[in-house]
Amino acid sequence: MPGHRTKGFCATAAALALCAVLAGCGGSGDSVGGGKVVLRYTWWGNPDRAERTEQAVALFEKQHPNISVQTSFSGYDAYKQKLATQAAGGDAPDVMQLDYRQIDQYASGDVLLDLAKQKAVLRTSEIDPGLLDTGRVDGTQYAIPQGRGTETVVYDVKTWKESGVPLPRRGWTWSDWADAMRALAKKTGKPGGTDLGWSEDAFEVWLRGQGKSLYTKDGGLGFTADDLTEWWTFTDKLRREGAVSPAEQTTQLDGTVENTPLGRGKAVSDANWDAPASGFLALVPSGIVLAPMPSGADGTPGQYFKPSMFLGVSANTSHPKEAAQLVDFLINDPQAAGILGATRGIPVNETIRKETAPRLKDFDKTISDYQASLEGTLKDPPQAPPSGDNALQTTFQRDYDQVSYERMSPREAAENYVTEAKAELRS
């Protein structure tokens, strides 16, 4: 998932998206007066990201007077549905923002352009090879990571410090995390954190800390029902003890920070992706801190630097060169990086990341410093998950709901999930 997202921008997003649609409803390859090439560029996000993106696009148009860019954006769920409809109708935008879980789906559906064919204008030498590989499917580069993020334990720093419970540290284990959740609950009278049994992302970090993976290289399950039973038994025990959020709170999670137990003042911590964690600033007045995710028992880190999102180009675009130029600009132009900041994660261009880090402010600096503290300690990210993973996220949460409401045992729910997952991945 893309992380918890803040609400409150839907109306603005809809209005701006409508303006963009009214400004130019033509398909890819249209031209405007004067013979300019017209590119359609769409993304998901909030008004801050939109404002910065529009400024960056204006700079691109100034640098490329022969190109006009028509933009639109919306919230993640609406964006995902709209893009799927456009792709199915052969009308995908020239340049599109993509989530990790969409790469395989659209690459295998012939929606995305092979970007290696545009290497004359699209530079990738400044991107970490392991990160760049996440945009490949069967050896073909279909997408370029635009930002870099990683998971974090975000916590109410005042409450945690006042409790006297030792603060999170790099290298702490899942056992350490569980002990902290129990101690926080005892000291503060509320759960130490969110029940992470619902989170496929947290489960993946736990798996990787044991040297395992969510998926195999050929797109099958990388774990067994025994593995998932162990994870859900671990989280369910903490829930029963009151160390993490109860079922009625966990099932309110909807991808926004506002509805997390931490965001609602019902817990001391949460597990999240670093960039979206900025939403907690308005909800936890006493301040928040980002800490590393727990490691395996032997210290093996499970978290990784993940592309926060990608840029892809439509296979049907009439202007592949110009579309690739826009992608290159958004990733590699220093001025664009200065405008965009960390709204899509920390820049993937290594030179730009080092140059811009000292100039970052506020939560952008918090994210940059957090990632810098992990530099060189994490393993390469996995390849983009198979197409069926989109549906399996929902299945994962649904089956854990059965555990948290005590309608199924962890073993029963795990076996049910694995059976459905294997069927989904075969379809």
C-alpha cells in the first residue's frame, strides 16, 4: 500500500482534476496552436504535492517551449480506479505516476513503454541499481522510481519519554518491540501501538528479517501458512494482552493517518511509511519521532528503501521522446528537485539527494535525516509484486479481522489466506 494518506483534499483534487480535463480532453499525441506537443501527465496526491508539481511542470515547459503539459491529480483510490479504466480503454496518459503494486499489472497488460528505448534522453546512471531494478519486469525497464521511502515506527515522543520505557533504537528486534508495547500500555493506560497483524507491509518486514520474502522471483508466495500463523499468533497475543490496539480500532484503519490509533490519541505509536507520517504532525501536538522498524532476532533488517512511487510512459503515446524528457526532468533536474522537495519521498538521484539534503526544512529534513541514518544498513528491495497482490492486500486484512474478532484462530485464517492467495496468483 502507499501508506496512510491524509484526507481533506478530495474536493480540491476533484476541482483541479476537472479543470485539467476541461483544459484538454484530447488523447495522447494531440497538438495545440503553434504545433506544440501536448503531453498528459497524471498523479495522485494532496494539494501541497499538486502545487509543487505544477511549479515544476511550469519550469519544464519553460525549458521545453515546444511541449505543453496537461496535468490532473486525485486521491489515491480514485486515481487507481481512473487509471485502470483509462488503461483498459487504451487511453492511458502519456506520463503517469504508478504505485509499486501496479508495475507488473500494467507491464504485463502492454500499457507501459519500454523505457530503455529512450535512454538517449532518460538518464538512470545516478539511481541505485537495486532501486532501479524495482521498475523492471522480465528484464524490461517499464518504470522509473521517482522517490525513495522506507517504513518507520512513528511515535508520540513526549508520551513515550515520560513513560520511562527505553526508546526505540536501530537494531531492536521484534521481541524488543513487543516488550515496549507491553510496557507502554502498562505505563500509559493505552495501547503501545497499532495491531500490526492487519498490515501486509509489516508482515513483509518481519519475513525479510528471517531471510524470507513475500513473493518468489517467479511471482509465487514466498512464505507458508506456518509463517503466517506464527506472525498472526504473535500479534494476536499482543492484542489479547491489551499491548496493541483492539479490533474495533484496528478495523477503522482506512489508509489515512487520522484513523490510526495514534492519530486518534488512542495509542502511543504506529508503523507507517516515512513520507505519509508527516500527517501526524497536526494530530500529535507534542511531537513525533521516526524510528527504524524492528529487525529479525539475529539483527537482520527487514525494512528496505522502497520506491515511494514510479513514473511510467504509455505504450500508446505518440510522443515517447518528449514523455521521456518529462520523466528525466522530474527525476534528474536539480531545480525540479528543489521545487518538489520530499513530497514524493527523498530524491532517487544520488547526486541530487546529497546536494539538496542540507537545504531541506521541517519534515522533509526529518525524513532525509531518518533515511541517512539507515544508509548502508538495509538490503536491496524486492522486485515489484505480482499483479494479484492488489487484491491480496484486501484479503490479508479481511482474514486478520477474523482473528482479531476471535472468529478464526491464527492457523485457520492463515490457511484460508494461503489457499486464496495461491488461487489468485495462478489466475
